[in-house]
Amino acid sequence: MQRLKNMLTLTELKSLLATPQRIVITTHHKPDGDAMGSSLGLYGYLIQKGHHVKVITPTDYPSFLHWMPNNGEVIIFTEEQEQAARLVEEASIIFCLDFNTLSRINELGELVRAAQAKKIMIDHHLEPEDFDDYRHWDINACAAAQLVYDFIANQLEDVAGINKDVASCLYTGIMTDSGSFRFPSATSEVYRIAANLIDLGAEHWKIHQLVYDNASEDRLRFLGYCLSNKLEVLREYNTAIITVTKEELARYNSATGDTEGVVNYALSINGIRLAALIIERTDKVKLSVRSTGDFPANEICKKYFNGGGHRNAAGGASDKPLNEVVEDFKALLKDYKNQLIA
């Protein structure tokens, strides 16, 4: 487990948590299954201990995650800014889950930075920003939810506090961020944790159904359109690209979460080592990049598109027009050709 020196010791943190605290849990913008699973899992644990807890997300999140226990307690910052700002200001502890730089929570970031609360980072991404007072950080973890489990079960030594609701949320986070346990990060230890969560009440089959078999008709037709009309395969680079315009998103009534996972279909093509989903949003062009093996998707996103992430799953953004971003992406491939065709 990789950890840096903490300003707040584990003993001091345990002492703080031994008495009721005003706690805020937050996670990155456009939260995914791991962001919400880790946040609501930790929420479910902390409320059992008598703490006053609120989960604040910077933005909305996919409807296929709304089934999770205590989802009704989530405050969306863009919809309730005054209440969220007050809660951050009044908090004694702020848990920052599944992100490690305050720019990842948009306008909420500066409020968190200015807050007097102790800030606890639980995360698995590279290059953390130095804003936290305690850090439970491991880039080898498959999900933030795995680290929340480790935090509760091993650091706080309270596996008994993981009830069915907590287990269900943490299982969701691990399942989604490990690609349903198919990514290399899904180690034997991850499987053991998943088994423990099932023993603690997580209904794995039902969670999978709620997350993956819950698409709207528009979402499914949008996927079909992307695969039939917007998929470009560059065999000379073992790369596949899907591009989507704002107009196409509107045509299929695209909602938050509807583009999630689309890039993986491009990566699933035989022989493809790198895939990108490039989407024209209202303010920027966003990229989701996936790779196989040891090809560094995160390097491309960091170097060329103001982003980052994991080796095989990363993201970025650009202020350029969509067509220019696509051309920039194609142009950089020649520098990686040897790696892509190896």
C-alpha cells in the first residue's frame, strides 16, 4: 500500500471519529459507479457511528446509479450551491473520494480548499495534489471503493460496520471500476474483498443488473448509431475512434451516463490496442481513452489533452473544435506506432 507522510496520524483520525462530527463526503464531477459507490458506502458506515454526514457531488450523475442505498441524501452542488457551501464551511471533516486534485470537483474545489475541516483523501489516481491532511492512497488499487473497504475493515478495524447497504455500495464501486473484474487491477485480493462483500449482504447479480441492464431506449439506439456510423478503425495503428457531435447527443436525448462504456466497444475489436471516444460538449471537447496491455493511455491524455488517469483508462479535454481535436489525436499516433503494432 503506497502512502505518503500524513499530517494527521491514523491514531489522531480515529480519535476524531470516536465522537460525532459534521462530515462532508465529496467526489469528482460527473461521478461514476466507483465515485458514488465509495461515497455512499462510506456515508452508510459513518451514519451508523452517530456522525452528521452529507454527500455532495459537484454535478449530477447517471440515473442507473440512483438505486443505491441513501442516494436520496445526496446534494448536487450545481443544484443546491448555497446549502452545499454552508455544509462545507461548517464541516469538521471532509472526505475526498476517487479524486486527488481539487480541479476535479470544479467550483466546489476552492470551497474545500478554504474550509477549516480536516481533509481526508481516499484515492487511487496518479500524482495527488497536496491539499489533504490524511491520505489513504494506492495507485495499484482497482477502485476507490476498494480503499474505502480497506479503510473501514483494516485501518479502522471495524469490518462489523459494513452492513448490507455499505457492502452493496462498495461492491458497485469495485465492480464498475474493475470492468466487472476483467481489468488487470482485479487481483486475487480484489476477488477476496468482493467475496467478503457478498458475504456481508451485497447481491452481486442484482447489482450487475441494476447497473448494466437498465438502459433507456434512447441510450441503446445512441449506442447502435455510434457503432454503425461513427466508428473509425485505423488498422495501421491498431486504434479505433468514435466521434460524437453536440447535435448527435441532442438527437438521442443523451442524458448523463449515456456515453459511459461506449469507448469499450471500440476497444473490443480484435487487434485494437487503443480506443478513443471524442465528444463535443457544450463547453469543451471531452476524450475518454482506453488501451490494452502496457500502452499508456494516461500519457496521451496528460501530454496532449490536459488530462490523465490510469494506464489503461484515462480522460482529457480540449478547447479546440471537434474536428481539430480528432486530427490532433490521429497525428500523435505516429509517435506511438511501434508500441501500438508491437
